[in-house]
Amino acid sequence: MLTCPMCKKTVRPASRACPTCRTDLSLLADYVDRVEDGLARADGLARAGDLGEAVWAYLGVLEVDPDNRTARRQVGQVAAAVRQFDRIALGRRWLDKLHRQARFRRWAEGGGRERRVNRVLALSTLLLLVGAAFLGGWWLGAGHGRSSLPSEPTPELLPAPQEAASQSPRPPSGPPRPTRL
């Protein structure tokens, strides 16, 4: 049932005008029809088991009528189920992390002579690689440092004698100094 916004009387949904005040109710009737069609479609999809499409249909109803109780309740139930699933998934991630830590701990503790040999081999390989990287860096740095510094100044770097004579000194700043004779 529709309520006329002008006279506040109840009107049948099929009528396009209020019988009392003759207000045009076609927009309101289309609005109610659209909400009812959306709810029926969403309900049918939910009963058929297509919950993803049903949620989208309920969200479509909420776009038209944000205060629709049925659509809000159904979407709220889906949101609660998703939150519960996220909590369970978080617990599983935590449990998997514990299993990985226990696996690492068992490996680190070692069990038997074979694992000790593997650990020693891995540690010696790591130390050998670090030492090789250190020596390579030292060798590159020492060789580069010697080649970049010239042993004596080259003529290109020294100022030409003509340029030095032609350049006049800058006048001193401040008051002039007295000269002695």
C-alpha cells in the first residue's frame, strides 16, 4: 500500500493518482514496483542458491530504498558470514605460521649427524661468499683509488701565466688602507 505524500491517505499500489487529492503518484508507484521486483528477484536467487547474485540484487534494492528492512537484514547476514570466515581464515594463518616456526626450530636444533654436517657446510659456504665479496670490494676500491689520483699536476690543470697576469685583483672591501713610503 502506498501513502499519498500530500494528503497522507492510503492508496492502492496500482493507482497512478490519489483518489482524494488527485496528486500524481506515478513516480511513487514505479519506485515501489521497482523495490518489490528487486526483492522478489533477490529472494528467488537466494532460494536457487546463487548467493552472490542475490547479494547484488539486495544491494540494488538498497540503492533504491536504503531503509528497506528485508534487504538490510539479508545483506547484514552475508556480511556477518564473511566476517566469521575472515576470523577463521586469520586463525588458520596463525596456525600455519606456528607450524612453519616449529619446522624451522626442528631444523635448527638438528637431529643426527647428517643434519649437523649440512649445517656446517651451509655456514662455511656462507662465510666463504661473504669473504669473497669483501675481498672483491677491497680489490676494486684499491685499484680505482690509485688510478684516479695524478702523481704530479698536469699542465692542463695549472693556470696559464698570461691569464694570471691579466686578471686584476679585486678591490679590497671596506675603507682604503694607508700606504707607507
